[in-house]
Amino acid sequence: MRYLCGVLLMAALALATGGCGKEEAEYYGTVSVTGSGAAYGEADVASIVFGVDIIEEDPGVAVDRAAELMDRAFAAALEQGVAEEDMKTTSYSLWAEEQYDYATYVYSGDVNYHVTHYAQVEVRDLERVGEVLSELVNSGSNTIQSVSFRVEDSRSLVEDARSSAMENARTKAEQLAAELGMEVGEATYVSEYMDYYYPMSGAADFTTVSRGETAPSISAGAQSVSLSVQVTFELKQPPGSL
């Protein structure tokens, strides 16, 4: 029994004093910074939103006329090489409009029916964007709502923007640490924030988009991706300063 008590006492003393000879690392605090980065690439897909805007006294006539013109526009897009899976309707509306007489400031009692049908096509051969626009109009579309461009696979742009943001964050942290006479250590916390962005609209001259005339000139421009990172770094003493 005495032997067992002696062993337990020695073990307790060893646990209590075991760390005394080990030097603990000094803690000098942290520095938190926000880094931002961006990357740019050439667009490879164009999105065209087009449609028809029809007004008739008979709602059935308005619906039929809109359907006829949009069918022709979709057929024209197919003939220009647009894939069927790259075409879709984005909105369709039908409503009644009571006519207002601005001379007498009263409603006349006459009613017109208004139909709008908008669709989107994606063009993957950017050299044909102008021709597609021209054919959409020639086939009956009377509204080109927008032309925008994007990068089909933007993963590499996101990776480049992320690397740039991290580099920017470390540069800021090193500058702040130097002002304190310290150096930057390991990162202890990182979070990422993707900045929202929209596909860039290209420049287009629509003055020549009328039936039978030449296709408009289109400039795609560049697509950008930007993001921010929040990073916390440990601070440490420069070598030789201890």
C-alpha cells in the first residue's frame, strides 16, 4: 500500500512539473484586413432579349398576331445557328387598355388589347450576333430589349480574383504589422464575399436594324469577376528582436 501511494505521488508531481521546462510561444495579437481582387476575360456567349409588342381591338387577333411573329423569329434564330435549347420565353402578357382622349380628358370607351411576348436566345458564335439581330427584326420582332455578354465558364476568373484578393489582404496586413514593428504570421481566419455583378452589355448600333438592311455592329467588351476576402493573421516579433 505504501508503495502504491508513493507511485501515485510521484506521478502527480511529474504531471504538475512536466511542462516547466518547455518554453511557451509568446502571443502578440492579430490583425484583420479585407482584401479585394478582380479578374477579366473575354466574353464567349451573347444573350439577346427580343420580342413583339402588339395592339389590336380584338384580343384573339392580338394573340394570334404575336404568336405568328414570334414563331417566325424563333425559326429565324434556328436558321442562324442558335440551338433550340438556347431559346426560351422570358415573359408573356395580355391586358386591356381603355383609350383616353387627351383633348377632352375623358376615356372614350374604346378598348384595345395589348400583347407583349419576350424571349431570350443565346448566341455562342459572337461573330454572328449582328446577323442574328438583323434576322430577328426581319422576321417580325419589333423590340430588341437588350444584348448582353458573359463568360460561359467563369471558374478560372473566380480563382484568379481569389488569388488577387488574398495577395491584397496579405500586403495590407504586412503594412499594418510593419507600422507596429511586427511581422505577419499564419492566417487564423478567412472568409470570402463574392461581389454581385451582371453580364456586361455590349455596344450596339441599332439604327440599321430594320427590315431588309444590314446587320448592326456589335462590340462584346470584357467580362469581370470581383470578390473580397476577410482575413485574420497572427502577429509575431521579427527575428532577432527578442
